[in-house]
Amino acid sequence: MIVALSSSPTEVWVVVAAVALGTFVFKAAGPVFLGRRELPGRTDAVVALIAPVMLTALVVVQTFGGHEEIVVDARVPGVAAAAVALWRGVPIVAAMAIAALVTGLLRLAF
């Protein structure tokens, strides 16, 4: 069951401001607590992998996510085309354009 919640614009901006403040605090915490010290090798390797993993998770959720169900539509071949383009060495902006083009053409066709 999907429940629609209505919020006033003021409530939305309060949430946006709170998230922005939290993001700032988390970003500032690293340099404040670590200073100029180096991270241990294993920790540094894990931190280096966080961004690609989060980006991958975002792409998967946005590609297949629906309202409490898995959705396979024109986005899937678009993302696949972008993945092949990136694998072949195409710049990321061009790969994004390829994904948009493939998705758009498939939506027009079907």
C-alpha cells in the first residue's frame, strides 16, 4: 500500500537544509579528526571504493526500481548501451548521451 504524504514547502526546505548541514558536518569531520595523518592501507582502500559502489547502487536502483517492484523497461537497454560504450573507452558524457538516446528511441518505438 502506498501512502501519499503532503508537506508544505517550508517543511521540505527544512529537510533540505538539515540534510545539507549533515553532509557538511560529515565532510568536515574527516579533516578535523584526522588532521594530516595518513589512513592505514586497508582503510584507505575501503574509502577509495565507497564512491564507485555508491554510484553503482544509485544506477541500479534508478534503472530497476519501481514502486516496491522491479521494473524492466527502456532504461535497462539504455544503461546497457552506456556500459558497453564505457567499456569501449567512450568518455562518460558521450556514454550518458548514448544511454539517453537508446532509452528515448525505445520509448518512442514501444
